[in-house]
Amino acid sequence: MNQPATFVIYAHTLEDPNDVICEHSHFTGYYISDICSSGLQAANTYNGATIEDKGTHNYAFIQGNPCGVPSGPYNNAHVYKISKTISKTSNQSVVLYPNYSNGFSGSNPNQQYMWISKTNESSTSFMLHTYVFHLEVPDMWLPCSPDEAEMVYKLVTNVPPIISEFTPNPPVINGNTGVFQVNLSQGTPPFNYEWWYENKPANVTVSCNTPSQGKVTITYASDYCEKSSKSGNVFSVYCRVWGINNSFDTKHFCPSKASTNGGCPWLYVIDNDSVYQEDNNILHKSKFPENLGIDITDKYVLNCSPGIHNSIITLSLMEKGLDTSFLNSIKLYAVDHPFGTKLCVTEDNQIAIFDSSSVLSVKQASLNGDDITENIQYHFPPKSIVGNDSLDYVYSEFNGSNFGNIGIITLLNSRYASSNKNLDGFLSADLGSESFTASFSRRENKSITAIPVFANDGIPSINSVSIDYYRDNEIRYIALAGLDYSNFIVTELPLIEALNTSQIDEILNVYSVDSLYSIISPYSWLVLKFSDIISGYDMIRDYVIEVNGRIGNYLSDSKPIKMSKPLIKKGNSNISYKNRLNQNYPNPFNPITKINYSVEKKGLVKIKIFDILGREIKSLVNEIKNPGNYLVEFNGSNLASGIYFYRMEINGFTDIKRMVLIK
């Protein structure tokens, strides 16, 4: 009792005792399922291994060998070699498991207790070897008798590597460094990596000092100037990945560089080429005087089309100035709308669409008295761009309108980089019997500004619009459109990861409007991953990001965080939920993964984990949930590597998905 023990276990089918399913030596800490379920196989005398008498030799055994014999030389040790030839295919490799095997090496002195070797490998076969010894004095077998000797191995099908994407840091600011990593969608390790670049600017450094990790480091000098660095050719970094049998894949990416526009968190979107594209500034109204110190909600239609990599959309919010962002909640919506319509967010934060074919252009327009009619009529792409400075005045006339929900739409952006945070203009619309007035704002990069127009008496008909600009801007058109708030489908995409600059997951801080915040200080970022949900509609798909929070000054703002009600009218948000169980992320995982699910109607939600034999491992969720999106974390640190399943049940809905734990 309480002594080390070795068990030899052989598992056979009932139909044919010679048909071996799995056989292995069972050491302390291992279980049958660990070996059999992982594809390991054992070669021994019971399944065709041969025994070769190698005669007697003088062997020495080191102190502390597990056989219990004293250390020192032993004369007349009888040596037996156990061998077996194993068949394989040309696309298979063999992996040896010495720790599971039972046999000695043929070295002198003999220093290995568990040992296995491989020789004569070809495209169709290889040979395994191990040794056992018999001592005359004392009369004993080391480490075991020939019929107990065993060589454990595994045949692995070689899968060629395929590069799925490059995972970049958010765009690199002058004087800073970014690490870019290659990700594979398939491949059998081990891998070798080769990096090189083309058209590198002189003041950019590329370091490939971690090739075994598939990473490359890129540094932009503090005096880097993008304009002076452009030579007509694109700076590109290439990676080639080799797998077993010299199979390889090669892809490249263009490193992302942040602009110098500061203030407000900037949104970056990873595109189809796995490169971060600068999109626009977010929470731009937070620095307006009336919003200082309180949380607001900002909605924005993405300009850049996001790339979908392994069903994941990746965005990043980055601070490039001296502001600090306090982010309370971040959501991403997929909006499917009919062909021929365009998506916008109104100044009162409502998602809306308008029909491009029915947009009413200006009849006559002037800038400070100069005619600009042709320049700002509704065209795609615009005929030209009109630049306005502070205190400029635009007057536009229309032939009236009879839209049910009329709005003034204009495509604006900043003319110059500016840290001034305030309203951008004031407009007055002539409705005939009455007038309508409103303030409006624009973002740094171009986006549609849509201003709903309301009348006290019936449906408004707009005759003219006068605009006074408080700040510089560029304008591409001024037009009237009917705003539709209902004939589209909004789907909230599950947020599955939110990593800050220190690689800490802050998903709980930005998951909902509450007392928790994610804080982005100057020159730091938050990387967000959303699980894309495949559209089942024959429509155009655009994306809207919603951010709740506020902006403060990193150097001087010490005001406590205050929360106001989100600036969204829940009745018109058109956000619907369906019973859905999403794929866990990451998958495979070690040892923690996240499971996102949504609930259509209030009910009892049950989510349980099962092993491959159908045995329940853990109950993750067992409670009443209201409609909405939810996230639950699963920790498999106490489980063995393998395949597991998770099942969701609510109101008659059931779904099961598969996940893989790899340690």
C-alpha cells in the first residue's frame, strides 16, 4: 500500500480478441479515456512486436532509477530489443510518447526508464524500438518483462498551414511600437515562419526577432511624416509559414498608421485585408458645454466596411490626444435595409433610412451670395466639395416637399483638424406658415448629418433652408428626404471580447449601461470583437456602433462620473432579439472561453456543459432572463483536453454547440 504501482491495461473488442482498440501502460495520474480518446496507439508483443535477443552486455544503472536496483555496473545483463514496423500514409507524421512507453534505452550507462525510438522512416512506414534487460544477479527484469514492454505513439495527419488573418495592434502612433501576429485557420505544428517587407519607409523599423512565435514588431519614428514617406508604392509586410512536409502559405498586410487628429476616441475597423482602417471620431458631442461631466449615447454608421474573419468583426477605439474616454456601454448593430436605400443616424440618435431615388435636391443655393447650386446637389459620388469657414452662410431653396417624415440631409466633415468642441451650425427652415430651427454637428471624417423636421400643423413642406456655420467644414450636398424609421431590421451583434492596452478583458465594463466603466487614457486603446450573425435577408447590410460614456481631460478633468439617461428613444430603436446560442470564443480554448446567447422572450434559461459521452459536467445558467443579449464565462481548468458540448434551453427552444479544450 502507498507504493508506486504500474498497471498494464489492454482493451479489446468483444467480437475479435485479436482486434485491439487501445492498449497502454497505465501510470499514476493517467486514465484510460486520456489515452484512448486522444488517438494514441501502443505497439507490443501482443499486437505483433518482435523480440530480438541481443546477447549479454555490461550495463551501468544510475542512482535513483525507478526499478529500485542499486546504481553501478552490472555484468552479464541480458538485452532484448522490442521492435515493430508501423504502416502510415505519405501525409501522416508519427509523434512518439516516451512518458507513456515502458522500456529502456540501449545506452551504457542506461539513464532512461521510459523510452522509445524511431528508425527506417519512409513515406509508407517506420520502425519503433525499445529495450528490456534481464539481470542474473539479482534475478530480475528491468524495467519490465518483454511481454509488458510497450511503445506508445500517435499518427497525425499533416494539414498544410493556411494563414487566416494578421492580428494587428491598433494603429501605431509616431514614436510607438506595434506587434503584429499571424493567425492560422489550419495546419499541423510545428511551424516555421519567415518575414520580409517591401517599400519600407526610412523612418520605420521592422524587427522579426520572434520568428518562432509568428510575430513581427514595427516602430514608427517620432518624426515620421506619412506624406514625405510615400513613394507611390505601398509599405507591405509578408509572412511565409511552413508546416510538416514543407507545405507552406504566404500572405501579406499593410501596417496600420494612426493619423495625428486628436480628441475624442477614434474608431478603427479591421477590413478584409486584416488592416485597421481609420473610420471616424466617436462621442464628439461629449465635449459640448451642455454635456460636460455627464454620460451621453452616440450612434454612428460605419464608413468602413468591416472584414469578417472566422465570423468575427474587430473594431478598436483609440485615444490620440490628451482626452480620456470613460466608456460605459458599447454595442454593434447589423442593419439590413432594402436595396436603393441609405442608412443614417439622425441628430436625435435614431436609426433611419431614406430612398436615394426620391431625395429632393436644391433648386437654388448660394454660399455668402455666390452660386453653388451645381456643387451641392444630391449626387453619388458628389460632383465637387464646397469648403466653408467659420461664420459662412448657405442659403438653399427647394420646390417644396410632401414627405411623411421629412428630414434635411447633408454630408459633412471637418475641413481642418481642430480641437474645438462645440456645435457646428444653426439652420432655419421655411415651412410656409411657420419656421423650424435646429442646431447640428458634424464629425471629423465625412458622415451623413440627418435633421428631422417637425411642424406644429400637419406635414411640413420645406421651401428653403438657411444655415449659419459656426465652424469650418466641407459639404458635399444639402437635400430633403423622407426618413423611414421602421422598414429595416436591426440585429445586435454579440460582444465577445474587449481587450485594453494591457491585454485585460474589459467586456463586463462595457457590456451594459451601469456603474462600470472602461477608461481609455491618451495613446491607449480598446480592441472589441463582435460575433457576426449571418443575414437571412436579401438586403444591404450596414453596421451601427453605439457608445455610451463621456470624455474628460486627462490633465485637468477631475469631475466625478455622472450618468444621464441614454439619448435614445427606446420606442423607435427597432432592436429585436431572437433565441440564439452563439459559438463560444475563443474556440479552441485554454482554459477559459465565453459563451454569448440572446433571449427573445422572458423565460427560464438553462445552459449546461456535457462531455463527449453525454455526461453533464456543469450547469452554467439556470435562471429567469428578460429579452436581451447575455454573456457567460466557462472555465475548464479542472477538465482534461477534449471535445465538449454546451446546450441552451428556453421556452421550447433548444440548441447545442461543440467546443474544444486544448491544454
